[in-house]
Amino acid sequence: HSVDHLIGDTMESPNGNIYAGGKQLFILKKNQTTFTSLSILNENTSNEIRALNMKDSILWIGSRNGLYSYNERTAAITQYDLPPEVNQVILALEIDLSGNLWMITASGIVIYNPADSTTMILNERNGWPSSFSSIKALPNGKIAAGSIGKILIIDPLALHPDTESPKPYITQVVIDEKERYFLPNADTTFQLKYNQRISFQYASLNYQTA
């Protein structure tokens, strides 16, 4: 009754503390009857806590202004920088057995590894649905994700980031900036004089932002 804000999510820690996320982080400590409030770092009037989840003594907080954590032992709040191409509004948050955070954003599912601060994004750019509506960590270690007309069961251990770019393809050979040969074609053999210049045009992909 002591929280008069719209609440986006609630949870109880193993220590018996109850957390509620709204415009602020509200905390009801075990054996107390009144919530205390704690402002989120860089919080503004439009920020709202949308998702709460906990591993060990760390409460992970998904908000309209990005990802935060609250240390239950030290009461310290930390903000985490997600890649700039990721939408910072976090709608839901789950934690897998390895401690990775699975977050639903408008950019797709964002998987964040707190151990090395790396991210992986699952969206239409790499063959996944373009949007997700819900996410749940299952007891068997897999992740259930809801999308339009389907539920996906994802094995986190089977996901591996693409670290090698595909081989480049030569698309054109240019001799002396005059003769142009488009590839591939039936004849890819060329005879050059010793004083002729040759250059190539090619196509290549990378996975730096995939």
C-alpha cells in the first residue's frame, strides 16, 4: 500500500526482500511493512522499470532507459552500455543457466553476457523473427520466446556468434581503367602486358553488427 506508482514488474529475492519497479525501484525488506524507494542512475521522468530478475545477489533491471543492476549486499546501482544499434527500451528480461541476460527490445532479443560485456542480437538480420512478445527461462535450461504466431524454444548452448566473415567474391576485373570484365563468366583468363595495371572489385559481408 506504500507504493503509489504504476508498477512494471515485481519479484522476491531469496533473502525475502520484495522489489517493485516503477518510476523508481521500490524495496520492501524482509520483516518490514513499508517500501523504500531508490532512484535509478540517470533516471528521468520518462524512465520506467519494465522488468526485474535476479541471480545470486544481483537484481537486474530492464527499463525504458536501458539496463541496470542493483547489488542487494552493497545497495550499489550500476548502468550498462548496450550497443548503440540496440533499442534501449527493455520490455522483458530473463536469465539463463549460464548467467546471460535475455532481453526483449524493439531490436529483437538481445543476449548480454555480464562476464565479458558482449552482446548477441537475434532478429530478422540473422534469420530470426523481427519481433518478440514474451520470453521465459525454462527449468531444462532452454529459453521459450513468443513471436507472431509461434513460440520458439531456444537452446542457449547451441547459439554461437558469427566470428568469421564469408569469403569475398571478385565481381569485376578492370585493366588500365578501360577494359572491364564482369565475373563470374565462362572465361576468367586474362593476358596482360607488363606495363598494364589491374584492379579488382569485390563483394564481402561481415557480422560486426549482426
